[in-house]
Amino acid sequence: MTEVATARRSRITPEREAELYEAVLELLREVGYDALTMDAVAARTRSSKATLYRQWGGKAELVAKAVRHTKPGGAGSLAHIDTGSLRGDLHALTLRSDDCQMEQNSALMRGLAMAIHGNPDLLAAFKEHLIGPEMADFRTIVQRAIDRGEVRPDNPAIDFVMHMMIGGFAARSMIDEQPPTQAFLLSYIDAVVLPALGNQGD
């Protein structure tokens, strides 16, 4: 099965794949997830609908992979961040996106968050392609901090690092009615995330 899937994916070049993902995100911003159709993606990208289904199986997986692909650094980028300190790693993670990208991503994720609640297929795809991998990456970053002696292994906040990071990103728009920015998130990490982990960021 894996060999078949690999053969199918190989028919699309990385450049073409990136182009398709960008088109999917453009359509998402224009019409939202529920109104997005594979027909519209095919028309926008001058692809055949059969190719899209063969490559991604359906709309949910296509959208989840598009969001994952366009995150700074692409898949698996978090685990490769290793500055030598937890504060450095979390700051480096934040600085991968500029303020403009953060504002665009914030608006996109707000719309997708609503769609996820009503679409089990989209939720499953997000768990597989975004949530699961990023949680594993955060665990790697925190485990390195534990190994360095920066964080106690029994600290109860360890299981909530990703929750805290996403919470700060999402709450900026909801509470302050402003888009998240690098300055805000760096301050949030220093004031909230690091102290919760018993790390003063030295």
C-alpha cells in the first residue's frame, strides 16, 4: 500500500504540489471550508478532479496537508529547532513567521476551527497531519529541556505546552481584537509558558 501511495505522489512534482496547496488556501480564504469543492480546486489549479482524489483522497486530507505544508519550515520543522535552551527554541519557533503571515494564519485557522467541529473527516485529517506531528515535535523540544535540567520531568504543565502556545495565538484575536504578532507571542512565552514549566528563560 505504501509503495502504491508513493507511486501516486511521485506523479506530482514538489513545485506543482506547493502550487496546489497555495491555491487551496486561497480558496479557503475566499469561500471557507464548507463551500470549498474539489471541482473549484481543479478549476483553479487546472488539474483533473481525478488527479486530486487519487493524490489526496478527498477534501479533508487536501486541506489539512495544505495547511501543514505552508507552515514555516514545512512538516517536521519544530523538532529540528535546537538552540540549546528551551526559551531559545520557543522563540525560534515563533520567529519562523512574520507578523503578516501570523495575521493571515490566524484568520484562516479561525475559519477552519468552526469547520472542524462539524466535519469529523476534517478533524481526523487535522489530528493526523497537524496536531499529532506538532504535539510530537513539542514533546521533543520539551524532552531536550528536561535532559538539560531546565524542566523537571514531573512538572504537570509539560502536557499542556501546545495548549498554551495555541491558546496565546488564538486568544490575541478573541480578547484583544488584534492579530497575533511576534512581539506579543515572545512576551507571552516569557510571561506564561516558561514560568509554567518552571523555567525562567535564563
